[in-house]
Amino acid sequence: MAEKRKRKRKGVKKASTSKKILLTLLGILLAIVLVVVGVGAKMYHDVKSTANEAYESVDRKEGSTTKRQVKLSEQEPFSILLLGVDTGALGRTEQGRSDTMMVATVNPSKDESLLVSLPRDTYTEIVGHNTQDKMNHAYAFGGAAMSMDTVEKLLDIPINHYITINMQGIESLVDAVGGVEVNNPFEFTYEGKTFPKGKQELDGDLALKYSRMRYDDPNGDYGRQERQRQIITGVAKKVLSTQGLTNYQSILTTMGENVKTDLSFDDMRTLMGDYRGAFGHIKSDQMKGEGFMQDGVSYQRIDPTELKRVQDELKTQLK
């Protein structure tokens, strides 16, 4: 019985972490929308302005647009591609690639959501580019639209919306909330900075370094994804606190400069009003592959059984 309770607490903790990740990406804007009525018209105007600044539609040239159409006002289930891109990181100014890739499916009739992390090095067809390559290269070749088309074909589900945040935005967000606490599982050194094992406070520059290390991690890119989730969760804790309200203008400025989405301000209000139950019950999963080398480049190959498992899980949520 004690072991059963322990597993249950572990599952609750995992769901809570996933909830914070999703709420951050939808999220830092939406959390402020929740309290905007109680704070006043000034904050409402600021939030709406930032949402309008972050809005960027996508031109989907591949596949059928009909199956992607979803009516949020009628509480239909939908999917969203979450991309952490490396544009702006380490002085980059080019398009960049998607460093972090996650798909969320949200089903209001079930009051349930699913968040699936995707290996960025997945070897797959880049839809619209006529090539097989790492999945995260789709963003470099064709931005959010090509990433959506590529993930859509791989997972065999419609991808309805997207949100991107660049790595420079992660650095600025951490600074805007006054730093974040992480719990480092092992000591490592990256770009001249040693990160000791255990809990520690990180500013934006250190958080970016902490989230980028991969080659010295025994779990490779999966370990890096876990550290990225720690940073995102840490930002969410600060934003959802009273301190987040105090710093809301700097947070909104950072969001406006570093986040893009095809969700409008009205869409966001609808999500927080009609989909809140689904955001309260979030399952998380990780699609896993097996590493292989081709022409001197490392990739992740997804076994057909693993791919079908993830596809079926997502399709069940979207029914």
C-alpha cells in the first residue's frame, strides 16, 4: 500500500511538472490573463499588445488544410507543436534549428492533455524539402510551417497550432524573473563554467549554458531535454508567483521579442476559459529512438513499434 501511494505521488509530481511546462509556453501570457481582470485595464492592454506582437500566421503548403481546421470556440480537441529554437543563442542571427520539440494534444471533453517530447535528431522525411534529415533541420529549411508539416507526417496526426521561443528568449526570461533554481543531477563543466551537483540558482547566461550541454550527459540529448524542462519549470514557478505580477512588464517585453505563435489573443482567452480542465490533467511521454551514424553524422532512428505507440496515444487524445 505504501509503495502504491509512493507511485501515485510520483505520478502526480510528473503531471504537475508537465502542466508547468505547457503553461509556460502557452503560458506566461496566459497566466497573466487569468489575473488581468483583478489588476486592471493597464495590464489587460499590455497583455493584449504582447499577444498581438507574438502572433505570426503560417503558410502551410503541404497536405490538406481541411483536417487541420479546429474550432476552439466549440471546444474541439487540438494539437500544438512547441519549439525551442536556437536563433539568437550564442550570437546567432540566422534562422536556426529547433533545439527542443514537443507536441501537446488537448482534449477538453476528457479534461485531459498529453505532452510528448520528440528527439530532435530523429531521422525522417523533411516534408517540402525532398530530403531525409534530422527532424530539427525542418525549422532551418522552412520555419514553423515546415516543422509542422514534418511532424504532422511523422506522427500521422494534424498539427493545428505552434509556439516557438528562441534560446535568447530563455536567457532573457530567466533574467526577467530574477533567476531560477535547478537541481543538477551530476557535476559538469560547460563553456568554462562548472555546475556542481545539487540545487543552485542560475541567472539567464548560466541557465542557457546549463540547458545546452549534451555530450557529457550520460543520457545524451534526453538528459539535456530534462535540464531544459527544469529551466522552463523554474521560469513558470516565478511567473505564477506574486513576483511574476511585479515583473510582468519585463516578462511581457521578453515574450513579445522572443515568442511567436499562430494563437491569437482571443484564442488564448478561449483556452484559459474553456480548456482549463484539460490543462489541469496532463500526461507526459517521451518518444525514444536508437542512435546510429550515417556519413559521419549521428541520428536517432525511431523503431516502428515505438512510433506506432506514440501515434496511437496522440490519436486517442484527438478523437
